[in-house]
Amino acid sequence: MSAFKLYYKIANKHKGTVIMYLAIMVLIVSLTFVQIDLSEEGAFSKGQIAIFDEDNTALTNHLKAYILKGNEEVIIERDEQIINDYFYEEKLDIVITIPKNFTKDFYQNPNEVRLATDESINVLINNGIKEKVNQYFRIWQQYLLLYDYDIDVVTEKSILKELDQLFESSVEFDYPETEITPFQKLVPSFQFLSYALVGTGIAVVALAYLIMDKTAVYRRNIVSGYSERKRIVGIFIAMFLAMIMIWLVGLAISAFFAGTAGFKHDYFPYLLISEFVQLLALTTLMFLIVQIVSKEEIISFLSTILSLFIAFSAGIFVPRDFLPDMFIKSSSIFPNYWHINNLLYVSEASLDLFEFDYWLKNIVVMLGLMFVYLIAGILIRSRKQQFNS
């Protein structure tokens, strides 16, 4: 208990750093929501879409015509740099790739196939286009159930004709009525909160532990009969609770900008579990950092460098579509990367079928990272103590 109290006494002296990172979060989130509000209030253009059809069947040709009706087709070379240039110049909203053998796979197991997409930052239009595609697939699935997944050429032709009649009056997708859901509005603030947790975690939570681990404080605890094991457990719990307190303040900021309606979404509990696991993993990361770094000045420098690196490479500050794959993967050694995976996926779960396995995989990886950090930290600490003794 004495280690617990001492930790918070030290951490309290550095609360200004917490305020600084949260202020940065407030600034960025406020600018993001200003952009969202302007998008919702302004005039909407139809989607600018590029479609690459690798299957080229009756179904995929019909799907392509359905997607493009009411939108603008962009004819573009299939080159990553050219596509990114079109995104940057706002000449393109979304690229949809229909993979080879899509028709065959779709008729056999429609829940297992997906269209590959690359998207610009125009969230509103892209969500509208994806919802339009999902509407098409949902109706097709009803036909597949009706015909027991046995679709021959004649049946396919008949179904496509019926779909033409069905979509004749409804195929035009009305973008002005499309809105970003309250749950999706939480995404930007939760992304920036992930960045703030790394910065404050290192600059305050880890720093307070480092100060406690200084020789004078450490010896005083040992001489007073306070066991090393009890001391470490007390400090770790204090670190985790400090991370939770910072997270709760960030949650309040999110609620201020995005409202609380998103908290009632069916998939919000999945997001909370992911947040909790991320907090645990980040706490063990702070524990490991303190075992490696022994100078306060380096901790301060590391908090800035590491938080910015994660923010850019994990897709917090810049959409992942604009980043090289290798750069994105470089952040996968940190729990933030896997949590952002869940965050982005869960935010679109209302548009697609929710795949529990994908969400769970990210949770398991974060737990794995947590154990790796913890074991590495314990081993390094044990070696240091043997060396010092």
C-alpha cells in the first residue's frame, strides 16, 4: 500500500503532461468533427468509383452496373501511386476490386467472400456506396436460400432480370440522406485517445515508476521490510489504474464531441473489451520500458517519438490507405495497431456481417503482446538486480 501511495504522489507532480496530451487530443478531435459537420451540412456529390472486375461474369457485370448507376465511373490504370494521386486530388472516392472466381465462391458460400476496397477519406460517400453494395448482396442471399445455393445459367439470368425490376426505382442511392452513425462518430476520438494513452503512459505512468525505482527510494522500501514482489504488484496496479483514469478522461472528451448515443450500439461492448485489453497491454509495455530505460530525460524524449510513430504508422493520424504496407506493419509490435484494427472493423459492423473471429484474433494478439512485454520486463529486471548485487 505504501508503494501504491508513493507512486501516485510522484505521478501527481507530472499531471501537466497528461493535460498537454489530452489537450492535443481535444484539438485534433474538434477539428475532425468540424470537418464531419461541414460534410453533413454541405452539398453532396455522387460517388466517384473505379471498379476492377477480375471475374467478368454475368453476376459481376450486373453488380458493376448496379454500383455505377447514379454514380460516376473513374477509368484509371491499376497502379497504387496513380490511385493515391487520384485520392489526394479528390478525383476518386473508392476503388472496388471484384476478385477472380468471385461468382463461384459467392454462390457456394456468400458469407465468406468480400470485395477488396481502397478508400479515400470521404467517409460519408464511401459508407453510402458500401451500404448500396451490401443491399445488393443481402437480396441475392435470399435468392440463394430460395434455390438452395444451386444456381445454373438459366436461374441466374432469371434472378438478374428480377433484380433489374426490383432496383428500377430504388437503385439511385440518395447520398444527402446518408449520415454518419453516432457509433461511427466515436471512431476518430477513440483513435486519438489511443495516441494520447501512449504519450501520457510513457511520459507520466512510466516516468513515475522510473523515479520510484531510483536507488534511494528502492533501498528505503527494501530496508523497511517491503518485499520486492509486493512492491512490484502494488506499482503495477497503480500504473494500470492511472491508465484507466486517463482513459476515462478521454472517454468523457469523446462523449462531449460525439455524444453518448453511440454507447448504446450493439457492438459497443466489443469495443470496450478491446479498449480494456489495450490498456492492460500498454501498462505492461510501460513496465518493460522502465526496465530498459534508466534516465528521465530519455523517457520524455521516448514519449514523443514513440507516440508519434504509432500515431502515423497505425493509421491514427493518416488513413491506412495512404501508407505503405511495410510502414503499417511496423507498428504491429504495439497493441495500438491491433486495437485500431478492431476499432475500424467494429465501426463498420452495421454495414457488414460481424465476424467474431477477426475481432477475437486482434484481442488474442494484444494479450500475447502483453505477456511478451511482462516476461521480458521481469527477465531484464531480474538480470539487473543480479548485476547490481
